[in-house]
Amino acid sequence: MKGRFLFGLGAAALGLSALAADVSEVALAKPRMRWLWGGFGFHNSEATMTPMMSAAFRDERVLKSFREIAPSYARLFAGFHDWTREAMDAFADYYDATFRRASTTLYLVPGRMPVVTDDFDVEGYCARVAKNLAYLVKERNCTKIRYYALTNEMASGPTWGWFSKRRDVFARLCRGLHAAFCREGLDIGLMTPDSAMPSHVDDVVWATKNLNDVTEVYCWHYYDRTSKPGEARVTAELYGHLTNLVSLCLGQEKRLSLGEWGITGMNVPYREGHMRDDGHGGWRWSMSAFAREVAISRAEMGLAALNAGVLNAVSWTFVDYPDPFLREDGDTAEEKARYDVARFSGWGLDVRYNKNGLFRWDDENGDYSSYPDLYTMGYLVKLFRKGARVLEPAFADADLRVGAVTNPDGSCSVAVVNWGGKKTVQVSSAHPLEKPLRVYEYDSAKPPMNAFNDLQPAKGTVAATNGVFAATLPPRSLTFFTTDYVDRTPPPVSGVARRGGVLVWDAAKDLDHVYYRVFRDGRQIASTVATRLDVKGEKGVYSVRSVDRWGNVSVPSASDFTN
């Protein structure tokens, strides 16, 4: 199950065939024990922020990108003990529009649970959490809520890691939650301890010895704050930590989840590094060379987790947070909605500045454009989904990082990071490759930015002969190869018309439909999940096309509207 990153070994040492000196070889084997992969995903903070979204941002960016990527696993700040019915219903409505459609497995954790005092009501607190989760699962049918952690990174109130020094209290609360879930008949497993960084690995070791009877999955977080893109230690250090922890957890017949991961680099302070800030210069600029390459490192770390044997892994985050705002209640519906967002989005947006999403949330400037990370993480999450089995990569080229999976339908996805110069890579797979592989490329020198946050289209296909294919990779790039697609043309969109300044069309009946692209005079002007678009009376020839879950696009319909 654990990938072999065999740097510095010759092809003969790997048992690989001799190739030309300028060709690197990768072998993908089926290990004897092939554990199921539980999926990549994001921390989806926006799930509790829907009252803050405009309809256009929701439909043209958030829902559109979620449905295009279709994460099969996600982590959320949710499951609060004092969650209001209104806020839970807003969360459930978002669940219906996203997680239900993608069959996304959810892992909930309150950002930081309340301050625990000497007279803290453990039983009452746990009962309230369980009751709220029971409402979501049993009355709102949010059945994919599968895991729950007591608190983010062992925090109590504003104090990060507070429980690491009070593990007896942590254990009482976890046991209280387990008992409360049983009383409510909830099939929700506890994730413990949800701690972070190598300095807190001992929290996981302690949990395996003291909470194994109430723990379903162990959980740990990791952020690289010192490495630069392309350095071997980005993969090597995370892979080393995870293989040790996976082995520890398997000894208890349990698995390990990577509950958060990310990379900041250059040993920057937490507030400036972990939280990307476009308001300052230098490496944090979204299109700097550093940022373009960090997008590869972010995916590279995911591949390290896959090969190390973890159950699933979450990258921080899906969408930027909006800018911080004052937390105060009010009398209007808007004021109350903003208050609920502040209360139930982790620990209040008044103290949280997170610009580490795949795309921006900048209402002031109307900027919802993507970061380079969208074009690396989008396909990593989309193509390496839950239910897959992990192939074991072996290669001698120290510039490469590789991950691969097979799906129950027989399809296969391979990701290859190339930190070296332009080179040809030959891949041999023990799993049969029964049709040409589609190729999706991210070149850090010219990232495939799209004005509407659409994922990059396939560059083409490459054929495999007896499980072997070859491709030329750009320098400092990430390339995906996959047979996980259906080559088809979606049905055309019908009923395109204009009503006042709004373009409307009939909803697609195609079960594989994901979103629409809207064109005026042959040029794309929007991507959306809605069946309407404000075109502000602009004259032209309008066309609406359907995009399916494999990225296939319909032809223009006979009902295209001419103003």
C-alpha cells in the first residue's frame, strides 16, 4: 500500500527495463494488500456561510466548482452544541445542493469548542451535540455525516492545543460524545484526536492507547512551513510521519485520516503564511512563481498521503473566507444571518482571515477568480475519489512524484509531478488500461487560468499498449492521466430565450449534466448551475451549452437566442 519513492536507485535495482537515458520509467504495481481509498477533499467552510453569498457567487462559482470537482470527502466546521435550527436548516440546504449530489462523505468538527471550566457540563454538552446531529441526519436526511471530532486541533476556546495538556478531560468528553451518539442511534464515528504537526504526534499515540474503544478513525494534521516547491523533503517528511502513524493505527485495527494539510513555505509566520493574504506583495501574490509552484506542492503532499496508506485526506480550503466582519446580533434578517455565519463558521470571522481557497471571495471588488491551486487540486480530488484502490508506484528519478488508483469500474487515474526539466516518462501499469488515457496538464510556467473557474480541458489522449504508455512532461509540472471518462456529447440545451434583461433556458434532463456555459457572439460570458443569467440587455447571439461530469460539452442548440 505504501508507495516506493526510491530516489537514487538505478532501473536495474528496481527491476525495470532499460530505457534511453532521457526517459524516466515508472512502474505501477498491485500490492498484495490493497486498502480502499476514502477520497480527497477540502475543508468546506462555505457550507455554514451561505447567508453571506449572493445568488451569482453561489451559482456561478461555489456550486458550479463544487459540482465540477465533485469531492467524495469533505471536512466542515459544523456540529455545534448551540447550533440554531435556522443555521442547521441553511447548512442542510447547502448539503442538498452539494454533498448529496456528489455522495460526499462528511467529517464534522466545531472549529473550537467552548472554554472548558471546572464546572463544565460534559453530559449536557454531549447530549446537545448529538441532538443537533440527529436532527440533521434523521429529519433533514444528511446521512453522509459519517465522522465527528470533539474540537479542532485539541483547542478549548481560544487556546490552541489546550487538551494536549489535559487529556483526561478530552477523554471524558470523547466518551460522553460516543455515549450520546449511541443513545440517539447515530452511525457517526469519532475521529480522535484531530491534533496537528509533528510536535503533537504524541496526541495520536496517546489516543491509540486510551481511546481506541470509542475511536473509529485517528486523525492528524500537517502543514509544511519551511520547504520550497520541488524540495524532496516536501514529500519525504510528510510520507515518513504518515507511514509511522498508519502503522501505529493499523496495530489497533484502525486507520488514519489526514484531517488537514497545506504548504506555506519559506518559514513565514503563521498569520502571514498559513493564511494566504493577497493584500501584501511577494510570494503571496496568486500568480507569483512561488504561488504557481506551491499549487503543485499542495497536490504532491496529497499523493504522499495516498501512498503512505491513510484513509482519506483534506486540503485547506475550498473557498476563501469573506473578509472578517463585526460579530453582533441585530433585528433584520440580514443582520441575523451575518450573526449566525460569525457564530457557526469555526470561531468567528471577526478573528479569522483565510484566503487559502481555490478561488476568491471578494465581494467588494467583485473578484471571484481562481488561484493556480484550482487546476492542480481540482483533478486530484476529482479523479482520486473514494472507493478506489491504491497502486504502488516505483521510480528512480528523484524529480518525480507519482500516485495512482484504480476504480471499481476498471478505470485508472495516474498523477505525475515533474520537478525537473522537460522529460519523457514511460509508465507501466499492472492494472489493464483498456482505452486511451485522457491527459490533463498543469504547467507552472503557464497555468491554465480560466475566467470562469472552469477546470482545464484535456490536452488530448495517450494510448497504452499492454499497460504501457509514454508522455512528455513540461518542467515543474503536474500531469494527470486517466481512463475515468466517457467519450460522449451531452444533449443540447433547449428553450434559450430572453425575458427582459435575463437569459433563461430549460433545465438539462441529462443525468450526467453538471453545469452550463453561456456564450454571447461565440465568446463565453459565464459558467453557472442556474437556468438563468442576468445579461443586462446586452445584444448578441446567445448560446447555452451543457457540461457533463467528464468535461464533455454539448453542441449549440437549435434554440440559440438572437437578441
